[in-house]
Amino acid sequence: MKTYLQEVLKRKDLLIYLVKSGLKAEHRNSYLGYFWWLLDPLLSVLVFYFLVVIILERGGENYPLFLVIGLVVWRCISTTINSSAKSIMRYSSIVNQVYLPKSIFPLSFTFTQLFNFAFGLVVIGIFLAFFGVMPGWEVVYLPLLIVIQTMFLLAIGMILGYVTVFVRDIDNVLQHVTRVFFYASPIIWEGGRLPPEYSWAVDYNPVAIIVESYRDILMYQTTPNFSGLAVIFVLSAATVLFMLWYYSRNEHKIIKAL
């Protein structure tokens, strides 16, 4: 395990290269290029605002701000999960030719989407200024929340990156699973609107806890759900450590499967 971690650290230059190449590849052939990192969340807000407010005639005060926070955080979570699941498969030609710690690939995709998330925070900042909402001192918890979110995504990405090599159908099933989490989390609706018998969909849903924590810090000037975030971080950190150990013992199986 220690030797494997040292090997991962030795490849930090490769990790940086993979992150940079991933960022360039996302909008390589588009006219607007990196501007899409700002435009994507704005277009998503317009679509759901039209659906919820114009068509369904719902949504409360500062609903666009409520919506943009949920959609930006969700975009980071869903994109990271889907891209990390295919990370090792995407670089299968490299894996078969050169020895590399295979966990470096889901790591690189997670950090790539974290960089994109920074642009989403810029969009949230624009909405906060437009609606005249000033975050309170609780904003100091924002870096901590980003760390917890990243650890959570690393844990899921490392699991899916490994499993997808052996079970290729995971990629297809994942689209439906993420869709369920989208509608089971308060991304476009408020958690309090659920019937009491379905309140567990928010109370024990890690995605819901993370999304609501961003709103607590940035929108409602309140402290986030520390107990829920602590559980997410501890379980995620334990999973990451376990997966690093598991990768170190079973990476030869990946080469055979590819």
C-alpha cells in the first residue's frame, strides 16, 4: 500500500498532464471553447426555469438562485461520476503498454471536473450579485464543503472506474441511476415539498446533503449539515483508502480484462 501510494505520487506530472488534456478535449472542436463552462449552467437554468416557473407555475422567492446552485453542483457530481466510470477504459491503450497506477485515471477525471466546477461557482457568484444576496460568515465553510464533495466523488469514481473494466454494462445503467438521484434530490425542487413518508430521500441522500449545504452557506446564511457531511467524508475517505489498497493488489486483473 505504501509503495503504491509512492508510485502514484511519482506520477503527479502525468496526473497534471491528464487533467490539462481532459480540459482541452472537452470543447476542442467547439466555436465557443471554454466559454461553454459558463454557458452550460446558464442554459440549464433557463430550461428548468421555463419548465418549473412558466409551465408548472411553481418556484418561490429567488428561485433562479436556488436553481443555479442546485444545477451547478449537480452538473459537477453527475459529470464526474460518468466520466470517472469510463476513465480506465478511455486510456486502455496506455494501460496495456506502460505500467502506471491505474487509480490515477479516475483521479484525473475527478480533478478535471473540479476545475470546471470553479467556473460554475463564478456563475453562482453572478446570480448572488444579481439578486442582492450576500453570503454571511458561513462562507468560510465553502472550501471545506468542496473538499468533502471531492472526496465523495473520488470514492465513487475509483469504484466505478475499476468495476466498469469488468462489467461494461455499468456505463449504460449509470445514466438511469444518476437520473434517479437527480429527481430524488432537491436540485430543482425544495426538499420540504416531499410527503413525510419520502423525507428519507433527502435526509439520507448524500447528493441532497451536499446540494443543500451549498445553499445553506451561499443563499440562506446558515451553517450546513455538519453531521451529514461528516458521515459522507469519513465513509468516502475510508472508501478511497480501501480502493487504493484494492488497486494495488488487483491491477493485474485490469490488464487481463482489457
